[in-house]
Amino acid sequence: PEAITVQELANRMAEKGADLVKALFKMGSMATINTTIDQDTAELLVTEFGHNIKRVSDSDVEIGLEGEADNDTDLMPRPPVVTIMGHVDHGKTSLLDALRGTDVVSGEAGGITQHIGAYQVKVATGDIVTFLDTPGHEAFTEMRGRGANVTDIVVLVVAGDDGLKPQSIEAISHTKAAGVPMIVAINKSDKPGSKPQKVREELLQHEVVVEDMGGDVQDVEVSALKKTNLDKLLDAILLQAELLELKANPNRPGEGTVIEAKLDKGRGPVATVLVSRGTVRVGDIFVVGAEWGKVRALVDDRGVQVKEAGPSKPVEVLGLSGTPMAGDVFAVVENEARAREIAAYRASVLQRKRTTQAPANLETMFSALK
Ligand code: GTP
Ligand code: MG
């Protein structure tokens, strides 16, 4: 029961069978797409291709975002998830604050965002938009890259008086790589030195063509400080969201992605989860990364306890066995036994990965795994 053909595995990974055969060849194993491989080899291939490890046998722990597909008729509109990206100090957090009508910046150490915050904003029309703030510091490149994967739309913040900077350009390539549409917020337009036209020309050099220049990327001149044109920016986001026809099934066990996780002195391990589909409820049993738990409380972005959280909603989840990692998949499962089983399995896979140094061929790989 612990075996699978190369082709079947390729299908599950959404990779080409031939590419897996090549990878096996590099590992010193002659195989065709019809060759049956064992569990360990399958896991190595999965890791090799940068996918998350999932058990591929019958007693399978296949859960989470790659779980069963939904019927079209079960899908309901969901709010867009918008990630704010841009160079350090170009005003990402200020813009979010302005949109949210609160003030996070003044509470931050040195005014630099140290974590990914997640907030929801209710627009005058009643529409809801979920925003993710990403750190501007270079050391957080990886997290920012990750942000692009849970996001539907990227808002690139560029300070009009500073223009495109290395991290703006990096954000552009992350966004393109993720295939996510972009909206440009040209910020600090209140400053006398702001040159929005120059920003548009710089964008053009990086193949981001704004509407004024015949392209399809919306750009809005804003000032987070003076709170000007925020409504225009929200309109641009909602227009883009409408084109994407974002939907999810809220009526299934909740699934999502960890945006951040920490060990809180008073509350224990806390994970901020962005729900991707289904609904998470207080009392639900879940697995997240190699941890599991029973939802003791759900806290929304304003610090209010809620009973449940549906698609596109960011919530803090309390009641974890330990602290998961940002990017980990969260999924509600049917019972505690199952939760423990999956968490233990994942922990063992992690442990194995840590103790295994990239071996040269299949023989050494197997001995390293035993
Ligand atoms: P990191 O998180 O460190 O990457 O920075 P950030 O992009 O979140 O920038 P932040 O919002 O912290 O703003 C940086 C500085 O620019 C602060 O001093 C803000 O007051 C200032 N600032 C932000 N938006 C505006 C604006 O529209 N106009 C002016 N004049 N200043 C602004
Ligand atoms: Mg910030």
C-alpha cells in the first residue's frame, strides 16, 4: 500500500512525469514513468521539487489546501486578500493605518514592521478587503516572497519623492512570479518633491505599464499622511477584485495559512491564520504544521473574540500544542486521534529532514533514512 508510480506521483505534484524520471536518474536510479517507487523515494522526490511533504499511502495524511476540490455551486464570493509591498519607509504601514483608521506605526520599535500584520477594512459599500502588511527590511525577503502566495492582489507602495528602489523592484519580480495582479500606490504625494510621472516611467522600465501609458496596471497617487485618495485606492482594489471573481466554499472544515506565530507569555502559542476556505470555529480540532490543537479562542484583527472565521478572514488561533511556522498550513480535522497522528507524522518528517544531509545516491539516501 506504500507504493506509487512515478506518473501518479507526478500527477499529484502537478509536475511532468519526465521531470521526475530525470530527477530519479540524477539520484542514480533508472526509472520510467510506470516504475513503482516506495514511500521514502516518493518523499525525497516531493522534497526535491520543493513541495510540502505529504504521505502518499492509504493511511494517508493528505489534508490541507490540496484537499478535496469544491463543487462550483458551493462557492461563495469572498473578500480579496491584498498584500502591501514596497521599499523600506515608503509608507506601507502608514497607508494601512490610514486605510484602517488606526495607528500601528507609532507602536512599532523604530517604526520598522517586524512581522506580517493582517487586517480587514470595511469599505463604504459594505465590501470587505483583507490586507497583509509585510516587513520592509531586507532580511525579510523570504517572508515577503511568501506573502505573494496567499495574496490575490499586490499593492506596491512607491514613495513619489524616492522612486523605485531595490525592494520595490524585488516586489515587482515576486508579484510577477506569483502571477498576481498589481496596483501601484504612489505615496507621499503631499511632499513637494514627489514626482509621480517619474515613478510611472521607472515602472515602465520594469515592464509594469500603468493605464496612462497604455497598460492595464492601475496606479493611484495617495498620501497616507494627509489621507488623500484612499477611496480611489480602495476603488481600484475592488475593481481588480471583481475581475478576479474570488470565491470559496465557507461550508466545510476550515483551512488556511499561518501568517505569523508566536509564543505569547499569557496566552501560550498563538498563530495568526488567514482562512483560505471553509470555516474555523471555536472547539474545532486542527493540525497546523507539526502542531495540533483544539481552538480555545479566535481573536480578530481588532482584538475582539469571535466564534468563527470564514474565507479571507485573518484570526489569531489559541489552543495550540506548540508554535508553528509562518507559511504552515492549518486544517481542521475530524478528531483528536487523527490530529495527533498527523502532527506526529509531520514532526518525524521534519526530524528526518534535519538529520539527513543531501545524499549522493539512492543507496546512501536509504541508509540515511533508516
Ligand atoms: P517599513 O515597515 O520599515 O518598511 O516602513 P513602511 O514602508 O511601513 O513605512 P512607514 O509607514 O513606517 O513610513 C515611513 C515614514 O514615512 C514615516 O516617518 C511616515 O510618517 C512617513 N510617511 C508615510 N506616508 C507618508 C506620506 O504620505 N507623506 C509623508 N509626507 N510622509 C509619509
Ligand atoms: Mg512598515
